[in-house]
Amino acid sequence: MTNQLTKWVIEKIKKEYREDIALLIGIKGHSTNGDDHGECFDYFVPSTRRGEELSRAFIVAGIGHDLYPRDWERLERSATLDDMTIVLANATILYARTKEDEERFLAIRDRLYQNLANPEFTYRKACERVEMTKKIFTDMCFEQKGYRVRNAAADILLHLTQAIAFLNGTFADNQIYSEAQAYDGCPESRIYACPDLTEIPDHFFVHARKLLGAADADECRMLAQKLIATTIAFLEEKALQHDCADMAEPDWTEFAGWYQEMSLTWNRIRYYCDNCLVEKACVDATYLQDELIRIAQEYGVLEYNLLDSYDPDHLELLRHRADRIESEIRDIITSHGVSIDEFDTLEDFLASEKGED
């Protein structure tokens, strides 16, 4: 049946669409129970608008077949990990209009392999997938229909599975719920498996397996949150590895400039804490925490924890923590041979300006 279907569509292309179809592609690892789905054909690449008319979905002997168009632009998106990946990685060219069409396709597939082998590229794409899950989870928290929550949890698992696969230099086009599924060696099952995974976030498959039997929407939300959290921790670990290997020496003069600008915030926090102005202390402490997180990422310094010390009934704790962090920031600056541009009095500042004149 498979050979007959392949022969049928190729003959149809040659007879009716010779100038309109660039390629006919089959996909390995896409079938179930020997149905050869995807291997007789999966998609075609049109070269003209008329070529899209070849598209057809039909059922033969109980097995559905979908002959559909996938244009060059969409193939490029697969190469950049922005669309289904198996359509390139496991592709077989069943028909090519010209040698140039075949070479163009193979060049796109080569770019996929190059991207998967590029740790910086795959890290960035993994981050994009994790960001997608945060948006889904936010919507999920307000959803009341159980089936929609369960569906959202599955979408989150899909994006996280893909993120983890990218970080392992490979790809996944479906959710992976367990080790048994991931490492399924059956060649028919590549669409459901990801055998090249070597590094996995802590307890990832433990939480993923529990999703299969989640009792209600609340459990789905709880497990989705755990899956996102452990994947983020995994990403952060990878980020540290990248930073240690690739991060250029920071500009500590710019870092000092940042501190000089932020010193006003430290002074305000001290004043608000000393005068029990809880709201204003919280506002400025939150702003400073944002900045501390940002500079940790940009300069590779410790990510300081300020807000855990905030207690409206004991603002002295916040003041003490802020002072300690400021002292350590100043030590970082001076340890790199950079002077802080500061003066004890206005007269000292003005005198220095006259001296420069």
C-alpha cells in the first residue's frame, strides 16, 4: 500500500503539477502499529500557488493520510526550531523537481543540525519556550474549566520538553511524560520519543508522570508550576556554565556608574526604615531588588537577596540587609581598581571641578 500511494502521488505530480511542486517528502518515525503514516508521503513543497491544489486528506483501509503543503519559509522555521523539527531531521526526499530543489532542502536541513549543535543558539531557544509556559500558566491560573486546565498543562509540558531537548542538542515534537517514553527505541516512535536526552531537570519526569493521573484542575496547576520551576532552575544552571565559559570581562567603570546612580535609593531605604515608612520602604526595596537581579545577570556578580528581609514590623532588618549589600557592592568596585566618584562635602565637589578647569 505504501509503495502504491507513493507511486500514485509522484505520477500525479509529474502529470498535473510538474512545474508547481518542488519536492515530495516522507517522514520516518511518524507511524503507529505499522501503518506507515508519513513514510509513503507526509508533505510537499509547492513552487507555485497552483501547487497547493495538490493538497488532499483521505482515508484508505482505515488509515488517514494527509498530503499537505509546507513551503520553503516554513521549512526555514523548522531549521531555526520555530516549527516542527522532525519534518527536516527524519525526512526522506521521495521526489525532487530539480537537483537545485533537492540541494536547497538539504542545505536547510544542514542548518538545523548546525543550530542544534550550537549551545548558545539552543539555550536562547530553550529560554523562549520557557517564557511561553509562563504565559500559559498565568492564563491557566484563572481558568475554571477542568478540561482546559488539563489541556494547558499538556501544552506547558510540550514547551518544556522541547526546551530540555534543545539544551541536549536534540529535538522533541511532542510531550514526554516518562523515561520509558523518552528512550523508546522503536524507530516508528520518534515522533513520541527523544532518545538523545542525557541531562534532565531534577524530578522532571516524576512531575510529568503525575500529570497523566492528575485528579483535578488544582493538581494540574500544581504539577505545571513544579515542572516550570525545575526547568527554570535547569536553565539557570546552564546559564552559569555559559557565563563561566564565555562571559567577557565586565566594564567595572560602568558598574561603578550604576552604583553611583543607585546610591540615592540606598539612602532613601535607610531613611524610610529609620522613620517606619513601610510603604515607601517597600517601594524602593522592590526597585532596588529589580536592579540587583539585573546587574547579577549583566555583570556575573552574586544575585543579592534583599526582599526576604522586608518585614513591615521590623524595618531594621531591611536596613541592615541593604547596608550589607551596599558594602559588598562597594568592595566589588574597589577590588577591580575602580574609584567611586564621591565627595564628602559640596565644597569638595566644587573644588574638584575648579581644579579640572
